[in-house]
Amino acid sequence: MSKFDELVALDGVLMAGRIGPDGQVAESKTTGFYFENPTAAQMAEWFCGAITATLGSMAYAINVVNQSGFDQTSWLPVKSWAFTGGDYVIAVRGDLFVIAERAKLGSLDELDRAVAKAQS
């Protein structure tokens, strides 16, 4: 069983995948709604890649400003982010992402632990 199979087997998870170095989804596994609506799947994949790239760019810009003085702390690399809105949740850790139904999840922490386990 692949790491994506394990993630989509979790209650409420609709899609799990990996974002490639170019910011595009390199591979993914979907269930239910996303098989019925490929446009929704494409939009979700684009969203994960775009936000990850944006946060990486912002972290790089903050690093340049911070490290121009005496502050040598770093915002890079971007390790994880999550979004919850309406009925859905997106969690990204490294290059892995998961999209799930919020009501069916125990907590964001449980989802983050599942993605972290799949990443190792």
C-alpha cells in the first residue's frame, strides 16, 4: 500500500498527493467527489502548488531582509502549512498534501501527524 493509499483511507480524506519541485502536482490519489469532478481536483492541485510556491517566495524575501542585518534566523525552508475554510481542510507538509472534509476529521493535529508519518 502506498503512502497515498494510506492517507486517502483516513476518514474524510478526499485527496492526497505530492507537489513536484516545479510547484505542480507530481502524483496524487483521490476518492469520491474528486473522481466525479476532475475540474475540482485540478483546481485543488493548482491551489496547493500555488500557495506552497507563494509561501516559499515570501519566506525567501523575509530571509533576505532579516539577514541583511545582524539577525541570522531563517524562515526557510517552508516546512508545512494548513488552510481550513467552510467544510474543507488542506494540509501540506514538505512536498505532501492532503485535502479533507473538516467535519470528518478528529483534528488538524491528527491530520498533520498522518501526513508527517507518510512523509517519513
